[in-house]
Amino acid sequence: MTNLSSDCTFCDLKGEILKQNQLAQAFLSNPRKVPGHFLVIPKRHIEQPWQLTNQELLSIFELIFFIEKKLVDKLGQGVDIRQNYRPFLPKSKLKQDHIHFHVYPRYNQDYLYQMAEKYETDLFTDLDLSEREEFKQLLADK
């Protein structure tokens, strides 16, 4: 496989892959938040989300949707999908520089909700119309 990084844990998974297609692969997260916490990655070493090709995105989401359908009603009633881009954090056991998508089962009042998310409701505020205009300008084609 081309474009692999010799110092990337995700570029050398050694039998951890549970499902794959031509351009992407899925495996259980270690460490994990909940049982059934998967990671889906491109086979090519990519650090920035916008470096993914359209074909890689399709392959990644093909696996994500496959996993979602398997998890719903078996480990949860729903699924969260998450992708973080945080180049400001150093590489660690919890942070890899190979782009990855988290997929994990959810249900009402689950462990993640009880441990953290029930406290997050205070973070939400109403959208300020000037903020909407500011971001409309930011996203405008120039």
C-alpha cells in the first residue's frame, strides 16, 4: 500500500481490521468509550480531512453505514459518528494523526450521557443573527 507512515499506529494494524473495502477499513477503538466503539479510516495515510478523495469518502461512509446498521438494535437504539481535526494536540494513545471517524452505539440516558453529556446542555446558547452573517461571509466564495 502506498502513502503509509512508518510511525503511524493506524498504518500498521496487524490483524485488527474487522471490515474493509477497497479504500477504507474499520476496527474497534482501543481505548474505547463504550463497547462497539469503532474507528473507520482510509487505507492511505491522511492527516487533514480535506485531503480525502471523493472515492475515499464514499468508501469510508460505506463502512460507517454498514456498521451503523449492525449496531442499531443490538448495542444501541442509535449511533454517533464523529471526526475530530485537532493538529494542536500532540500525538498520544488518545490522539492519532491519521484521519479517523468514530462510530459508537447510543441509547437514551446511556453511559456517555450519564458521565458527560447531561452537563453539556448549559453550553448551548441561541444563535445571534450577527454571528450568522459573519459566518455567511466567511463561507462566501471569493
